[in-house]
Amino acid sequence: MIAPTPKEHGPALTPPAQVTRLRFSPCGTQLTAACIDGVVRRWNITGAIPAELASLKGHGGWVSTLAYLPNNRLVTADTFGRLSAWDYTANDPKPLWTREKAHDGWLRAVAVSLDAKTLATTGRDSVVRLWSPDGTRQREIPLGVDTFSLAFHPDGKTLVAGDLFGTLHALDPATGKTIRTIAVKELHLLDRIQDVGGVRCLVFSPDGKTLFAAGCQPKTGGFVQGFPLLVSLDWATSQRGPQWKGASDNEGFIHDLLWHPGRFLVGVTSGQPGNGKLFFWTPGEEKPSFVSTKLPNCHSVDLHPGGERLTVAGTNATSSGNGRVKAKDGAYPANTSPIQFWDVPKA
């Protein structure tokens, strides 16, 4: 099946800070953005023009990721290891609960089981923790390795964690034991004394038969030159299936990935300054059927629950990597993340 061609919808939103993660609310009425200034920004998207709502404040570090739970709950995490839950429908939300030290340092990933009874988190402290929706810690699973990504199998019996070295750890949430590991070695490089890469994204197909792991096949360390890499794995056998690798080592990492009901994958990449794209890839095809490079250095993408609209967070076009080109008055403004909507025809 060939993926449809999306069209841009309306002007981009322009929050005053870079965005690490974008997600639509399950009810489809809000768009939420985790930002590096410690603020979670929200928009009501039910009208013709998105209307900004009261922001969620209280995080001390970058807001690194977020996820939704039932009963109008939104969970947010930051680079200081804080985990908080909010009622996202409130006019001026305050935290319903907070775990200031959910992790020791950078909290990188949050995943919710399909039955929404378990919340999984992981980060730079090399530990996976399982929580109840009310913030009660259920279990701790030490992995002993820097971890970047998490995904629950649709049956809820397995949680997969992706680490720095390209290894996938299949874990039993009920016991905390490792069921098996799968190596995707291309997603890691030891460059002199620097470990580069890591499994940045994990996505299961809805039937649970295929696991997709994505990141970068690094070429060098330092500023990290590398090729975006997306690998499919047969879940029953751990055998490799079709994969897609970017054409240029300037393209860097796949930072966010989702499964579209039309049976294709939607992802975004960010590499060297000015390099990044939105792409649609159908497993088995040689290359993506759709690519847009209009928004450089993209870090997040999400699909509206209605299935016919995407949103993508990129980076301002005047970025030079460590910040924008100086203004006429000599000021050195921070980078920002334009947020562009796309209409996606039914496949």
C-alpha cells in the first residue's frame, strides 16, 4: 500500500522555546508541547485557529517527554528526573502528584500500557521503573546501561527498553525479569572514547507481530555524523525484516516515530544544523513514499486521534546549531520550534 501525500494545514505555531515532544490529547481537543524552558504549552485545536491555553509550570529542567493516561491525566517528565501528573482539562492545572526524584537525572522516556494500568519510565540512571496511574511505584528494574526508549507490547506482557548500545531488552513487567535481548548493533558506535547512538524510538505494529527500532547509524562522534536507520524485527523470532537507511550522514537521528492506520510509519529526523525531515515509509519499500524537508531539525511528530492530521515540531530556519545568527543589535536569541500541521488523506 502506498502512503498518501499530506498537505500543510495553516500557518505554523511559534512557541518561544524549543519543543522536545508533541502529543495530541486522546479526546482530540488539545495539542501539548514539552519545551526546554521547563514549560508545557497547550493549545485548544477545536476551532479554525488554535487557541493557546494556560501553560503547565513547575519543572526545573527541560521537559523531556510526556504521555496521556485515562481520566484526563497528562504525565510530564524532565531532565532533573521529575515526574508529574496533571488534569489537562483544567483551566489552570496544578500537579495532581509529583515524584521529584522519579529518576536520578535525565528522564528520557515514558510509556503507558494498553490497559493504562502501568506507566513505565527510564532515563540516564540506567533503571526502568513501573508506576501506577496514581504515582505509586510498582517495581524497579535495573538495567545497568544508559536507556533511551520504551514500548509496551500490545498484549501488555512485555515491556521493551532500548539502550545506548543498540540492544533491546524485553522485560516481564510482572516479575522484572529479562525475557530476551535483541541486538541492533548498527545503532551504536564507539568513536575513540565516545559511545554514540542508541535506540531512540520503539514502536510495535498494532497486531504485535513487528517491532520497529530506530535511531542513527553513526559515522563519527563529536558533533555526530550519521545516517537515520529504521529496522523492523519479527517479534516471534527476533529476526530482522525490512529496514530503511537515510542517504546522507548529515541527516542524523530518527527522533520520533509512529504507526499510521494506513499501515505505514511516520517519522522525523534531525542531524546537522538545517538537516531534518518528515517522512512516510511503508515496510518493504526501498525508500519513503513522502519526504518533506521544509522544517529542518525535526524532533517530534504525532497523529491526531481522528487519523487525518499530523503535527510536527521542527527548528527555526536561522538556527546555526548552538543558537540563531546574531540579530542586528548583537543579541544572540535562542532557537525555537515552529509547529506545523499537516492534513493526511485517508489511505
